[in-house]
Amino acid sequence: MYVEDFSEKVVETNPDLLDFAKLETLQVNVSNICNQTCQHCHLIAGPGNDKVMSKEVMVKIIEFLKKHPELTLDITGGAPELTPHFQFLVERASAILPRIMVRTNLTVFFEPGMENMPEFFKTHRIVVIASLPCYLNENVESQRGTGVYEKSIKALKKLNELGYGDSLELNLVYNPGGAFLPPDQKDLELAYKKNIMESHGIRFNHLFTIVNAPLGRFRKTLDANAEYEKYLELLKKNYNPNTVANLMCRNLVSVDYRGILYNCDFNQVVNLPIKNEAGKIVTIDELEELIRNGFKIETANHCYCCTAGSGSSCTGALE
């Protein structure tokens, strides 16, 4: 099966859209350690992993943020809370930035030493982005494991008690449970709010629908079911040119645990870092110069997942 190179597709839409626009969000992937082994995880995160950001790299990130207090910091993993210096990063960054987002799987709150994490989030007014791939127990557990739904609901109730969903921002994330695109984000948000309010009394602000990237553990599932080519074709057929101008890679830079820079978290998986004009891999030490001079966005065919249907980003649908 031939799939047109993604960059060629963007050139047909508008070649200027392969240029980085303006840095608005610094996304930091602090580790691939996680207490879950989700079926759709592009990073193959799980227990026993060892890619962990050092305090030294975090200090460099904080020094950069001091020069750019207008930015949003987006902290992800793995389960980022399990990273040894996670609280150090949040505490220092919250003294600089008005908006810090943390992507949590919710069940991490029940791991040893994590019991006070919801209160820590409240203290630092963290925007919580919580994974809940469905409002039905069976669908969540088929993706994330037995007992995950019950713990997730318990964690959401705790966040509600602390003001999340009201005075503090709580957003949920939906991932499809297979090789298909998400439904309409607005319609699904209404269904989520109706069902989890009626069933559990839980409040949240927004739902983000995210298309599964054909990478990592999800790629292995596709291969095992002989669905990879079919899924890639689905993404390509649903390419939406109206999403491209709003792709997260045009306003976001992702930092891995070593301090190496990427256009997105997906590019970390396929070892596709940002490079300067001399072809050298760029690190957090050179981010200031990079955004000042501008650069081209690195792409591959997994990028079709972000332009399929209504589009997909770390904050949900694009159109």
C-alpha cells in the first residue's frame, strides 16, 4: 500500500504550514515510568522503565521558562507524578507561569507516596488533564486494566471535592478503543457530562478527543491484528486540510528526559528530533536560539493521525 508522504500532503495544502509559527507551549515528557500499561500508549510506558528526567535538565527548563513567563507548561509521561523530581519542577515553574498542565492517569493517586498529589495540584493551581477513555467501566478496563475505572472515579471525586471542575480546571481525555476515529468532540463531551454526572455526580470542564497514533503499544496491536495498513489508510483518507494550521507542532516544542527537543511527543517515539540548519540535534540549551531563528517541522506518516477527521492535538480536536 502506498501512502503519500505527509509532508507532501501539507505542501499541497500550504507549504508555509511546515514552518514553526510561534512557541506557546513547552511540553516536557519527564519519564516513561507508569503504574499502568495501556493498550493505546504510544510510549510503551509502564512499571520498571528507566527513561527519567534528571534534576539538572529540569533546572535548564526552569531557566528557559524564566525568560518566557507567557508560556504554558505541559507536563506528561508516563505517569509524570512518579518521576523523582516532579514536585520540584512544578513548584519552581508555578512561581513563574500562570498556566501549568499535568497529564495524569488518575490511578497514580493510589500509589505509595502519591496520596496527597490532588492537594499538591490544588496548591499550585495545576490544570489537570485526566485520562478517562470512556464513561463506561468495561471500555475503560479493556484499554487500561482491571480496577482502573473504579480508581479513576474515586480520584475524580476527590478532585471535585478540592474544587476541580469548578474553580479549578479539570479536563478529561478520550482515546478510541480500537482502530477508528473519535466521534464528534462536542457531542461526546455532552454524553460524558450526562453519564458521569448521573452515575457518579462528577463535574469536569472539557473533554479532549485524541486520535490514537499508530506507534508504540497501539502499533503492536495493529500489527498483531493485521490492521496497520488499513488504519494508516483510514487516517490518510480522512486527512482534513482545515486542521493543519492549528496543529500542535506549529506552536509547541516537546522536551524529552535528556533535554532533546522534538516537534511533538509522537516524534520522540520514532527518534525524530528537531535539528538546526547544520543538521545538529537541538537540546533545551539551544531552544532560545531555535525559536529566534525559526525552523522546519519534522514530519512522518504518523502525523496523519493529527489531521484525520476533526484533527487531534494534546488539547483535543482542531476543527
